Amino acid sequence: FNKGTLLYGLNLAKDEVIEKGSVIICEGHLDLIALFQAGIRNACASQGTAFTATHAKLLKRYAENVICAFDGDSAGEAATLRSCEIFIAEGLAVKIAVMPKGFDPDLLIREKGKEGFEQVVAAAHDLFDFKLTLLKKKSDASTLAGKTRIAAEMISTINQFPSAVARSESIRRLADALDVKEDALLQELKKGQEPRRQAANAGAGGEQQQPMPPWERDFISLALEDHRFIGAIGAICELRDFQDERARRILGSMMALRDENRLNHASLVNGLDDPALRDAVSSLAFRVPEGADRATLFRDYLFAIRQKSLTRDVSALAKQIAEAEQKRADLSPLLAEVEAKKTLLNNLKKEISLFSQTFKV
């Protein structure tokens, strides 16, 4: 059983996915269950992990079109961008169903019904428009600095397109959107392609490392900028809640340096013995966009980290319950633990909000 290669519900959805030629992707098991209960059956979800190239290859067996229906918060937006780029790199056509603010697919269906969800799907954006809209909210596209920042972020995505025609058309659209010369963007596009070729050549025959989940990656970026955010570890979550081992090691080192009152960028990088971790810290520093609402980002990322950890715990307990049932063992301790985890999930947003107020985050 490998979560990085399986998609929850795809075994039940694949016939309808093939028939409709498209698949709706969501993050959580509860979202998928809500879709199925509403009669929307061309859908699947990850197994509590970030989407991977293996997932994309699996989906491509059944459909060419992917609709991402992730949560409408900042963490959901980050996960959407990362997942879409993976899908596009595998040649899938991708659209993003933008959830209303404060909604995830489960809540949207419960409050607006199947019709409300289908309206959101019908209005889905392509990746170009979705990312450009987000970037324009974070950077002023009327300034040179803003145009430069937006162009760099957009070109990193455009470079993922396997089709030269798609890359050329996207560059034309970006030039129009930013009111800059197309030739200048093409030069930047070529600059971005060379490191990718070098990385592909260097990694040929080697095992590709899975990307860090975006909510964990971006939480570290926030913590590198404002060390107060590390205080959430131990108060709201634990290091074990971070799925990626690199995230756990980086944050563990940050906590140790904080306790010794010598946490700074240089001490952190110099104290890591793994070159890959040092590179990761350097790449994660200074990534928070200017003008971003750091308090909201902090709450969103922390919620995603803790929620996904609790969801993984519930899934593991469900497996233990199934095994215990086969052995006719006493289920009451496991059932009580499941209820306790569900209570933690239900109270999570309130707990994070109170923590943020206490620490003036």
C-alpha cells in the first residue's frame, strides 16, 4: 500500500470518468464522499498526500481533463497550483473550480446542493487565469517590480507545459496582461528551461524525490520570516503532524536553535549536515509575498497541517477497526479514539483562532 501511487475512490469512479472524459480532484475523503452522495461520481481524492506525477499518470489512463476542486483558503490555493503544474507536465488539460470563500466541496454541497457545486465547476478557470489572478492580488502589476515578480512566477508555470504551442500562446497572453514585449518574456522562458534540462540530465536514472506538501513548505517560509510561528508546534500541533521528513528536520532544528536563543538563518543553514536540507532552507526563505496577510496564511497552513494529520490518524484507525472486526476483538477503545480525533477536527479552527489571539499572530 503506497499512498503516493493510489487515489481514493478512483476504483469506483473510473467508469464514469471514462464516460465523461474528465475527473474532479479533491483533497479530502469527506469531500469525495459528499460528491458521491450528491451523485457526482467522476471524482477521486488523494490519500492524504500531495499529488504526484504518479497520480497524474494514473489519471491519464482514464481521462484527459482534470478539474481541481480544492479548499478556497490560502493553503488550498497553494495546493491547487502545485497539483495543477504536476498534471500539466504530464499532458493533462487542467481547470480549477474556485470554491467560494470559506467553503470546501463538502460544505458547498451541504449548503448549496449538487446544483451549487456544478455551477462552480461550470465556471472553472484555466491554470493561467487562476494563477495570474492570485499573483495580481499579491503584486502590483502597474509597477516594474510587480511585473517582474508576476512574470517570473507565471513563466515557472508556463515552462511546465509540454506543448510548444501552449507555451507560445501563454507567453502571448502574459505579454498582453502585463503590457510587456513578448520577446522579453520569451528570453525569460528560455532561461528557465536550461536549469530544467540540466536537472533532468542529472537525475536520469535516479529516484525522484517527492515534493514537500505546499502547506508544510509555506509554513516553513512563514516561520523563517517570523520565528513566533514556531510556537504553534507544541501548542496546536506536533512535529509528527508534518508529513514530510525534511519539514520535520528543518523545524526541529529551528526549535532547538530557538530554545538556545540563537535562531537565525546562518545558524540554521550551518547547523544542517544534509546539503539538500541546506538548499531547501535557502529556497524557502524570502518566499512570502509582499503585502500578504501573514496571520491568515499562518492559520490556513496550520489548519491544513493539523487537519491532514488527524485525517491520516482516522484513516489508520479505520484500518485497525476493520482488522479488529475480523478478529472479533473489542472495538470500543478504537472507536473512542476515532471519536476523540473527530472532536479535535471539529474544534480545530476555534483552537487555532484562540491561539492566534493569545500570541498576537
